[in-house]
Amino acid sequence: MYQSEMLNQAGRPRVTVAAIVERGGRFLFVEELAIGGELVINQPAGHVEGGETLLEAVVRETFEETGWRIRPEWLVGLYLWNRPDNAANYLRIAIAGRPERHDPASPLDEGIQRAFWLAPEELAARKASHRSPLVMRCLEDYLAGERHPLSVLKSLRV
């Protein structure tokens, strides 16, 4: 790869998925260690791995980070976020899913301290602990009724 191509790739958005999971008016979150060792709150989220669909990625990431199996139901939105330090750009695909079953014995991903449920006002009160502005924005959009059919998400495998 030429140096100019490597520079272009460095600025390309990293594709991630995030799960918006509601149960009884409360939402599933994780507390994780961020770079620098601070604890932050995030939706179950992570990078899409090679060969998997967006739905497979959100199901996998949610289980790995929380022990919850979910069934994806709606696309909430697509979010492009540029970190303030310009170190990275992220394209987050937020997908709402229904919790189906929990495996409390399942080990959590490295860096995940715990999975827990918060009401929207509890999340808002802890804004200083959010991993990024995406955490609140995705939840706000879900609460505002942003729901799009999963059929808009296409995966081509040839």
C-alpha cells in the first residue's frame, strides 16, 4: 500500500454498532475502562468484524459485553462522530433490540467492568461519564420514536 493510501485509511470512519436495549423503561449499558483508565458508560457497542453482518455484530457485541442475547428489531440511526482530538472518526449504527435471555455466567469482554440498567434520567445525570456524545444522542433518538425497518440494512456476500 502506498503512503498516501495509508494516510487516507487513517482518516476513514471506523464502523461500529451499538445496541439500544429496553426492559421495563430502563436501558442496558456497560461500564468500561477507557484509554487512560477512567470508567465510562456506553451502550453495548463495538467494531464490526470482517465477514459479519451489522445484525450479527450487534448481537455478538451485546452478548460479549453483557451476557444478554438480544433480537434486533429496529434501526435507530446512523451517526458520524469525529473525536474532538481528531484521533479517530466513527460511524455508529445504532440498533434497537429486545432482550431475550441472560447468561450471568458468561464472561464479559476485556475492559468491561459491569453491565447494568439505567432509566433515561439516570443516564442524563451521569453525562460526565459518557464515553462519547453518541451515548445520549442514540437514546434520545430512540425515545423520540426513531425506528426504521432493519430491511434498510443490506449485507452482500459474494
